[in-house]
Amino acid sequence: MRHIPALLICAILGAASCNNTTEETKETTATEATEQSQEPSLPPQSKLDEANTQRLMNVVTRYYELKDALVATSPVRANSGANGLLKSATDFKQYLTIDSINGKMLLPYVDTVIDGSKAILADVKDSTTEKKRVIFESISNSMFALLKAAELKNTKIYRQYCPMAFNDKGAYWLANETEIRNPYFGKKMLECGEVTDTLK
């Protein structure tokens, strides 16, 4: 009977040492993550000058807002996202028109993004976002072509693909993370898709 308290004390000490090890592991992992996050990241670069590269990144940011709205199946947010995308793409186009070297090659893609944004805004009765998703596909394809043509890098933009979109025709979109959040199905099939390309 005297051995029971001794065993109990050993068990408690053993558990305490496991907890200490776990805490130490957590601290080490957190430290490593902090060190990695403090690694200097290069700013986005492209064949455009610095100001126009930043304008292009503004277009990408507004595109993500539209994509996220479709993931959430929110027509109100989708209209807001399309409006932001329209403004940023129009601003970008204004500066591209005076870029004699890159403008001619990039403008057709920007025009498709602008026209698509206008089409999403025009269809105010689309409460399910299904029509907006069809338009979003052409915007996504033009966005990817635009970014490739501009030779954008240091951005970690992921091109993702769902083979089941639009009755198994398949469709692409862009994301700033590898995690799949499908804008063509939303909650119905949120994780349907795969990464097919990366703009690093």
C-alpha cells in the first residue's frame, strides 16, 4: 500500500515533465515561425515600373475581394467587389495607355476585366450569384493571362482549378493561398479543386 503514493508521485512528475516538454516544443515552434515570418520578403516585381506594378497589385487585391464574395455566395459583396475591381482596373488602364512598351500587350486583358466587372454590376437581380460566377470565370482567365504577360513575381499567387464547375466543363480562379475555397460552388463544394500553377 505504501508503494501506491510513490507510484502516484512518479506519475504526476512524469506528466508534469511531459507538459514541460510540450510547452518547450510549442515555444520552439512559435519561435521558428516568428523567425520565418521575419525573413525579408521581396516586394512584387514585374516588367512594369514600380508604380504600375503597385497598381497591378491593387487590381489583384480587388479581384480577391470579388472571389471571396463568390465563395460566400453573397451578391451584395460580389457587387461591391466588382465595383472595386472596376475602379482599380480602370485606374491601371489609364496609366497603361501611356506605356508605349507594355500597354498594347496588356490592355486587352485589362479591358476584359473591366467589361466583366461592369457585367457583374449590371446584373443586380442575380441573387444566387450563379450568373456572376459565369462572368467571374472570364475575369479569372484574363487576370491570369495579364499577370503572366506582365511577368509578375514575388507574389505567391496560386491558380486553382475545379473540374466540376459549370457541369463538368471546369473553371480556374486565382488565390493568395494554397487552401481551396471554391468560388464556383461556395459552401456546396467549398474544397473542390486543386492548385495547377503558381506565380512566385
